Amino acid sequence: MPDPSIPNVYRVLAIQQGVSGLPRDRFVNSWAFANFGAVVEADFFENVRLALSGFYNGIVLHLANSYRVLGPMEVRMYATVDPVPKQPRAIRTIQVPRNANASTIPNDVAAVMSFRAGANLPRQRGRLYIGPVGINAMSGSTTADSSVSQAFREALVARAVILRDAVNPTWGIISQVDRVFRQVSDIWVDDQPDTQRRRGLRATTRTMSA
């Protein structure tokens, strides 16, 4: 369902290209931001770029290594008031330096960052699947199941709070049903990861029985 037309509200896609270079091999986070306060649109776009740069660079130690993604992160900004099919009003890039030597885990494993705007109701909450992640995003032992590490959870929440408290851009949730934008009020990250199967690599070999 397309976003409702709301003045000064933008759908923003943060896109990391996977190593195959194919469109299917992309990791996308879909954000919503509002430009309140009569900020010139070009300045708003730069504010969004800087805000997301701070977020992703603030968690970079927990992300997958440089062999999993190609080039910088791309940020596409779409005005909800524009007609369908929408074209981005702006495209910016973010440099997210990665550790080439970090161990990896499957691309489809992600930490889930949930958030809400006021009451915890379906139309007032959202979530982002943060990944691909590295092995240091997880914790576990021989006697405990693997889970999202406390350090990663704390880093996600801390960086998200900075976004929430920013004056411009305003981070929020777009309700397709209510046709409104609501500012995020609360953020949380559980210790259990989730699996996004569409992010997984396709099989390249198969071992068969005799």
C-alpha cells in the first residue's frame, strides 16, 4: 500500500547493495521523516543524511564485514505528496566503514529494532530489521542460546534515541489507515534476532544422496 499524501513527510530508504550487485541482493531499511519548522528542503535532505550516518556508523562494530556489501550506503528520499510512481526527490550516500576481518553470520539474521508513537497500537508502531550483522552482534555460550548481544542492543537504542530527539528531521511512523504521521516516542530491541529470508543468499551447490 502506498503512503498517504502528507505535506512535509518523506519516505526514506537506506539501501546497502550486496556483493552480487543484483537488485534482489539489497538490504533495505524503510524510515519515515518529517520536515517541520520551515527548513529548506535541500537542508532537510542533508539533515536526514547526517542523522542516518550517525545511526549506522554508531552501530558499525556490530555490522557484517566489508565482503558482504558493495560501496557506500544509498539514501533515497521520496515525498509522500508526489504522485505514483514516485521518483526520489534526493539521493545521498553514507560512508559506513567496515572491518574486513570481522567474522560473519548468514545475511538473513537481523536484530529487530521496534518503536512506537504513543500508545502501543498496531497503527502506531513499526520495526526495522537491522542487518546484515557480524558475529560480534551476537552473544551465547555452550550452555546458552545465541541472542542479540547486550552491547548491540544498547548501541541501537542509544543511536535511535538521538534520532528521536532530533529537532530536524523528525522521525516518525506513517499510518496508511489513519493517513497521519506520528513522531516516535519509544524504542526497544529484544534479545532474540529475527530471520529475513529474502535477505539470504541463494544456494550455489547441492549435495545429493546416492
